[in-house]
Amino acid sequence: MRHKDTLATRVRRPKARHIGLLVLAAAIAAGNASPAAAAGPGPFQAAQPQDKFSPLLQRVAVFGKDERRPVPQSYRPALESVGVIRDPASRSVCTVFCVAPDVIATASHCLYGTNASEPLELKGLTVHLHGGTENSRIAGADLGTPETGVLAGSVHLNVRPPIDATHDWGLVKLAKPLCTGKALALSRRPVRDVMRMAQDGRVYQIAYHRDLPKWQPMLDRPCRVQHNFKDADWKTISKDFANPDQLLLHTCDTGAASSGSPLLVDGPNGPEVVGINVGTYVQSKLIMLNGEVVHRFKSDEVANTGVNSLAFAAAFDAFARADLLAGANDVRRLQERLAARKLYDGPIDGHFGKASHAAVALFERASGLPETGLPSRAVLDALSGESTVATGAIAPRTAPRSLRMRARHNH
């Protein structure tokens, strides 16, 4: 009887478990949608049709009435700062926007993919601005080192809890300065201020959307930004995200290709970026019995997600100022000098990967330099003894072992 009672208890009381997922709004450009038609005349070529979509790629997430409309002329200053980045190999297309004469911002998964998708090739990515006539590749791509021209919050984005949405930002230095006179300012406001501006109807989005009849940038205004939604409160939502303090949950209507688009407000000197749109937060509930799923409820879209600009503003400041190395020979010299100081034991191959980035950050931290992890000329000069750092030269083995280990075997 005791065994039967135990079994009955298990059947009557299965565990319900909440599951969160970030569904990305990057696009595989399909059908007759042509980026060239929207972006104006120029060398940007449309992707070819493709029928299969990754389960993590979402065509559209509309909350209530679809309010996306062509961008009116009064928004031209912001419109001219927006464009697309595409990967011809995977045919992915995302929205980008200018933040410096030669720097654009987008979502990091538009550059590297996610932990649930095939990686993208940085060397093949091409940027084109709305109304422009030229393309640009990533700085360093022609020299085989495009990774030196990119800084991202994550290169291996996690789309399941703990979701990395607030690390889903990327900065790209362009080989050609397409953004001269078109850079958008970062607002650097905390999330609570962004939510207050949204309550006043001030937050809006300009993005490309593959699901609409014409491939063109569209405006959605106003967008709500809040913490609590029907059947999903902040206490529950925040548990699904890494670093949720910089998360923007918003209701701008999005379509595929809107990943990387700017969330904007009008400031005293023109449009300002309050965040980057990255994807859609979806909740589902599962009935679990003895560790097995016995029932799966329909998933519900809670809100679209964005990363607050304050999360990457300091990184942008360092990236925009840096004189980045371009070329495998310079990167190899950087790696050799880091290895000589026992800060790096990866391959001396001229490719600036995660281990190289971590080693540079260790050197900067130990030297009293601003910590960026960037492959800059200043760091190479400091390693070569051609500049004076705040705390003087570092002895070869002064970096703690625990710190040195971070730079190993992660290239």
C-alpha cells in the first residue's frame, strides 16, 4: 500500500515548470524582399530566396495593432543613420545604426550567431546605409583580421535561461567611414528613466522588417517599456535573464531583420539611442513528472527585448577612441609580447580571439591602463616598452595564476 500511495502522489502532483526563451528577430532574407530596393541605388545586393528558417528566427512579433509605418520625412536625421548588415553565406540580415563616423552598432548575434545557431563569418559581412551608394566591410577584413574591428558583449550568446539579452550588443569599425555626419548619440540613461519616457510616448524604433511587402525601414511609435506584463511579472521575468538590470522589455512591433535596430528618443540635439532591439521574450509552461516533460503548453510572447545603451556606452567610448591594429603581423606581435609576460599561452597566429582579448584586459588591468581588451596600438606600444604606463613595466610572472588561466585555451 505504501508503494501505491507514493505512486498516486506522484501522478496527482506533477511539477509545472516555467521556461523562458529569447526568440531572435534576425532575418533570413526570403521571397522577393530586396534590401537594395529600400536602401537606395548602390552595390548592395539582395539575398536569394530561402525557405527554411531557424526555430530561433522569428518573422514578426506584434503587440496589439501593427503600428509599423514608413518613416516620415520629419525623421530623416535618424533614418539616414540606419542601415543593414548582411552575411551572404547564411543570408542573414539585421538592422544597424551609426554611432561614430566609422562605427556602427547592432546586436552581437548578428555578428557571431548564438550558442544555438551556426556561427557567422565576420570576413563576409557587409554594411549598407539607407539611401547610400556604397558598402563597407569590417575594418581589417581585407587583411584577414576582421575580429580586430569588432567589440561585442557576447560572442556566444545564450538564448535560454540565463538569457544573455543584455550582452547582445556589438560595435563594428568600418573599413569605409559611411557614417560621417550621421552618428546617433547614446542617451546613457538608466532603465527607469527610459520607462518614464516611454510612458510619455517618447520612445520609438526605426528598423528593417522582412515580413512587410516592401523591404524598407519602418517607424513604430510610441513603444511601451515596462517591467510587468499580463501573466508575467518582473520577479518571474528577471530570473530568466543574466544581468536583468540593463534589460529593456518593450512593445515596439518587430519583424525579421529588426535585430540590432535602435530604440530612440528625441533629445535636445536630435535623436538619441536608448537601446538596441535584440529579440522576443517567450514564455511557456511545461508539466514535468520525474524529470520528463508530460505536457507542453502553448508559448506566449511576453515582450520584445532590448539592451539599454548604458550597458555598452563605456565600451563604445573606448572603442571609438582606440587606434586598432589591422593585420595579422601586428596581432602576432601583440600575442608574442603577451606570451612573453606569461599572460597568454594561446597560438601565435594573428587571429584576435577570446584568449587574446582576455590577455590584453589582464595586461591593461595590471598596468593601470583603462581596461578595454582591445587590440590597440597603445597596448602594443606599452608591451613593447615604447610608452610609459601608470605602474611601470610588469615582471613576466606578476599576473596571478588564476588570472593567467582565463587567457588560456579559449581562442
